[in-house]
Amino acid sequence: MKITAHRITGITILLFSTIILPGSFAQKQASLSPFPNPKNVIIMIGDGMGFNCVKAAEYYFGPMQFQSFPVKLAVATYPAKVGAYDDKDTSKLNWAEGYNPAMAWKDSLYLRKNFTESAAAATALATGRKTYNNGIGLSVTFDTLRNLCELAKISGRSAGVITSVPISHATPAGFVAHNKTRQHYSELAAYMLFNSRCDLVMGTGNPEFDNNGKKLDRKWENPKYVCDSNLWLSLKSGSGIQTSFILKDKIFEVKDVSGDKIPDPWTLITSEKDFRKLMYGKTPKRVLGIPEVYSTLQQGRDFGKNETKNSPPFTTPFIAGLPTLAEMVRGGLNVLDNNPKGFFVMIEGGAVDWANHDNQKGRMLEEMKSFSDAIDTVVAWVNKNSSWNETLLIVTADHESGDLWGGNTYTPVADNGKNKLPALKYNSKDHTNALVGLWAKGKGAEMYSLMAGETDPVRGRFIQNTVIPQLIFMMWGRPVTF
């Protein structure tokens, strides 16, 4: 049997991943490791961003910068167990069947079953372990899994998450928290704010505003995304000062993020002005950024009278007074790069998925442009403030949603020219089991090509989604153990 060089490398990496490296010994091993050791790692996730979302955005707006990254692969996204987690009936979870390339390209129904959802996908991308649908940071047997934010803090780096959807939604929560189900938004928010040592959390969920960014005169929107109304008021009144909070008659204290054994309070920012101010100059030590809108930055705004699901992007003007995802990213990087040891950050274009679920072609393209602009902001930051010899940037998706094609499943997206809607058709309102893309650049990016040991007849070489964090764990000297 012939064994290729990349297969040998893959076996070596997997064997190395079983070694347990305690404390200081792990740090010494990291300096001696044959793996690259990037100072900064940035993972950018287009939630629900399938290959055809990328193709449609390329046709409408022109080529996007991340498409030219030197490493280009496909990624399998299936979970360990499919179905929906239920506290009272775990029999609703069944082992997944994986990804079969031959079936994927001959049976459209195959793509629409046994797919992941965002919590299981986020857990896989954050911990290197596949889990059950709806699980956040837990294994299939409910063991707590270490995530990349926790790994960053262990290594002395800063850590954070940025998203265009609520902070306690599946993807950001999956990189920070641990819970049996993604539906426990209040618990997830409390964990992110009081149990994690993250330096930065940014996303929507502001209970004082509606989906159009309008201040509510009536009762607040459900404050579940920020835990509860009492916590929200406490954060507002004690921003940057308060370290202890009362939740459900219990006292919660924020964590020490810098290692000086002194609790570090959150500085809450909500206004567009404060988000833009954060982009330059001195920043607070720890930032919680919640823009003045409820569910998403822009995707959830009302349709104008001339807009339909098939309308071009920007038919209805954007909500004024909100930061863009790119501005949130620029400010977030200005917070995280205060640490000379580096940082990890997950950045999510979360509403690509929301638009796909609602089969909104124009809104999907708006969200793709927002995500692409955020990627460009990161690239510009690396070029100016870091280098590709010390920073690793990975762009990927957690899954495909909408079964989006040019017509029926497998029909190519047709280019009708720049600024004209390409031929698009949604064949589903849910996720699929299709492969998604990975584009990588910077320190250690080449490692992903070495691990691509499987091949799809159309998308080419692919990896499992769990490989993305597994390599980061190993590059940072803390291998994933199985």
C-alpha cells in the first residue's frame, strides 16, 4: 500500500494529539515543537455560508479578497449526533452518518438530512470535538470540552468573540460557554459574563431596542440574550466599575482576565459613537459591546414597501446609528492587541444564516458584503499592526443553509453581471450536509493542506471541521486529548 507524504504527516499529527503536556512542560514543548506557533489566531465564520453564497456574492460585488488566500479547502460539517436535544427524552438524538461524497452529488435529499446545527458546529470548531445537535461546549456524554478562548487565556493571550447576531447565540456561545442546550440563552449569557475570562464580547441582543434599532417606549424586548433586565441595568449603571452582581438572589463576580488576581469589570458600550471611538487610541481593559438593536445588526430590519425576498441588496436603506460589523471588528482588535503575548478571536457574520433560513436573496448578499468587509478590515489590521509571520487568519463556515443553487439542487449559479442578481434558487429553509469552504492565510496556514486527506469529486480535498481547532491546540502546545 502506498502512503502519501501528507497522510504520513496527518498520522504524525494525530499521534501527537494524544500526548498530555502538563503546565510548564507544555510551554517548553511549544517552543521546541515542529509546529508553527502563531502569536494571534483569528477565525472568521460566515454562519450558513455555503459555496454558492460565496459565488453569488462574487458575481454581484466582484471577487472578494479572502478568495485569493493561499490555502483553499472544503470542510465537512456533520455532527456526532443529529436530532434535537431534549432533557426529558435523549432518544431523539441519533448517531450521524457522516459525509458521503458520492451520495452528496447524486441525491439532493441526502444533503437535507443528518445535518448539523450551529451549536454542534460551533462546538466542533471551538474544541476539536464533534458533539450532539444543540450542545454547547459539551461532549456527547456531557463532559466539558476546553475551547479556543479558554486555551488562549491559559497561554497568556487575550480572547474574545464578535458577532452580528446576539452574543449568547449558538456560535459565539460555543466558543466561550458550556451548556446542554443552546436554548438556555440567559444561562449562556451569564456564563460568558461571569464564568469566562474573555476580554471582549460583542454582538446584538440589546433589550431596549427593536429589530429596526428603534428605542422602545413600551416594555423591553425579552432580555434573555443579555441574561436578564436586572443584570442589564446593573451593567449600564456600573460599567467599568462594578465587579459583583446579584442574579436570582445569588452574588456573581466577574473574573480576573489579566492574571493579577483582581476581578476585571466589563465596560459596556452601546452607541455607534462609542464603537467608533474604540477603533483608535487607548481602550478599556475589558469590553462588552451591545449595539442599539435587538436581533441582528441589519438583516432583521423591516422590508420597505418595494422590497421582496427576491429584491437586490440595499433596496431598503440600512438602519442609521449602528456600527458595521467591520467597525466592531476594528474596535475589538484594538482591545485585544493590547496584550503583547497575542490573542484569539472568533468573528461571526451570523446573519448570512438568518437570511438563508428566510430565503432572502438580497439580504443574504448584504450580509455577505458585511462579512467580506470585516475580513478586509482584519487583513488591513494584520498588514499594518502585525504580520503574516505571526498571525493566522482562517475564514470558513459552520454549515450551509438554504440549499442555495442557480436553480434546482446541483444547478450552477449563473452570473448576470456585476450589481445584478445572479440566478439563485433556495431549495430549503434549513441547513444541509453540504461541504463548506475554508480559506486560510498566515502563520501555520499550510498545516491545513497537510491534513486534507479526503477528496470530494466536486469540491476537491477536504478536512473535518474538528481539524481547524485541533491544529491550533497543537500549534499552541496544548494538544487535544481523546
